[in-house]
Amino acid sequence: MSLAHDNLPQEIRAARRHDWTREEVRGLFALPFPELVFRAAGVHRQNFDPAEVQISTLLSVKTGGCPEDCAYCPQAAQYDTGVMAGKLMSLDAVVAEARTAKAAGAQRFCMGAAWRSPKDRDLDSVCAMVEGVKALGMETCVTLGMLTDAQARRLKASGLDYYNHNLDTSPEYYGAIITTRTFQDRLDTLAHVREAGIHVCCGGIVGMGEGAEDRVGMIVALAALPVHPESVPINMLVRVEGTPLADGAPLDPLDFVRTIAVARITMPASVVRLSAGREDMSDECQALCFLAGANSIFYGPKLLTTPNPGRDHDMVLLDRLGLRPME
Ligand code: SF4
């Protein structure tokens, strides 16, 4: 397999390490908080303009009724969360939503469907959505569950820029969160996406009752992918009534910031997204995340089925922090 990584200058290849050990990553998490954030901010500056934030908007194009059992997800059919199963949205409705998101400042339009894996007929509809959104001049991302290599190539041919498929957590904790597909299934889909030439969006969720060592294991697994994901969403669990994780203890927000910082240091050239969970996060905590190297957010009042800060609030926050949308 020919990887884009091979064409990079030597010094950048050296910085993009894929051999982070658990001990090293554990050591980063254990640094005094100011030292960790200072180091992460330095790596951020070497690779990006720290005043720029990439803005994405996420739309659920097919909601609920999912046969998988991800313990955090209100869209799993087996949990009684009040999310109704819907049909795949029409092409016109999706393009209209993308047009609204673009007018509000989003550069990338992400479309999520609650499937274990797409049927070929559904994939044709999603490809038409990708073509329609791209015609607006936006980047496109979809998350549709597991893909075969042929499905990944079909999406690439439609012009898809990014495919989102998260590792979710460490390999060791994975079985406590999902039993209907394996960690290896996820790696296989990511390999199909990468081989098709689509950019990878892959991260995880913290605050799911995992231990500190699982946050170490999750980052090691992400950084060990053959090419670092171009986009690394780090999510704080949104605890939804009716899911198995509804009543878990909340994570210390500083441990969330630490996870962002370690992701930034270990995957220096990736865009790290401060993803789900911002609705319950203080502006000050989000500011710490930006300081620790986060440089992307989901923008818009809803993330699939869970709430997200309103656009006005986010624009005021970015303005207060002197940050601006990435060109
Ligand atoms: S996270 Fe995705 S695959 Fe898992 S239950 Fe929810 S919609 Fe289904």
C-alpha cells in the first residue's frame, strides 16, 4: 500500500510517529497539567495557526433504529431513549441543510446514518448527497457504519472527502461498550477507507466509565494507525436517558483537556476536534481545550440527536478568544 506519509519530508515523518508506547503516552498524561498543556500548545503552533478553528456541521440523514448496541448511543434500537427511527432524508432536504450550514460559516458538512453498514441501494442515495453538497463548494464527510472496500471506492468516486469511523475507546475496554462488532472490524473499515484514498476522521469518546489506562490505550491505538487520521474527534460522553451509560459518573473536565493535549502531541499534524459534549462544558473549559491544541468544532444546535451550543454562542466564544474559522 502506498501511503501519503511516504512522500513527506524527513523531519515531518519523524514527528508523525506511529510507535508511541503505552509508557510514553502514560507519561504524557501524568505530566503536571500546565506542562502538558504548554507542550501541546507548542506542537500546535509548529503545525497550525493556533488562531484558526476548522468548522464542521453534522446532520443526521437517517436517524435511529440502529441494530448495533453501542452503550453510549441513543440511536440504538434496543435502548428506550425516545429517539424515533426515521427514513433516509431526501436529497433536496440534505442539500438545503448544507446550504444553510454554509451560509452560517461551516466549511465541512458531515452526514451521519444510523446503520450497521449501508445497503448498496442506500449508498447510491448517499453518493448523490455527497455530490450535491460538494457542488455547493463544501467539504464532505459521511459516517455510515462498516464499509467494504468496494463501498469505500464507490464513495471515493462520488467525491467524498472524509469518512468518520471512531475507535471509540481502548481495545481492552471496547467489549464493555460494544458487543455487536469488534475492534478489528473497525480497523478493517478504516483500512478500506484509507486504501480508497478518502481522508480518515477517527477518534473516540471519554467519560464512558473507562479508566485512565483506557484513555492511554485509546490514544496509542489512534496514533498507531498506519497514517494518522487527518481529523481526530475527541468526544465527552453525552449521557442520554435510556442508554446503559446514562447514570455513570462524569469525567473530570481537566481529564478531558488532558486527552485533547495528548492527542495533539501524539498526532501533531491532525486536526483535533473538540467534539460532542460541549453543551455541558463551560466556556473556560473549551478555552483550555483550544489552548491544548483542539482546532476544530462541530457547529450548529444539534449533533445527530444530542444538543450542541447554538451558533450565536459559538461565534461569541470564538470572538472572545480571538479565534477565527479556518480558511
Ligand atoms: S453509534 Fe452508530 S453504530 Fe453505534 S448504535 Fe449508534 S448509530 Fe448505531
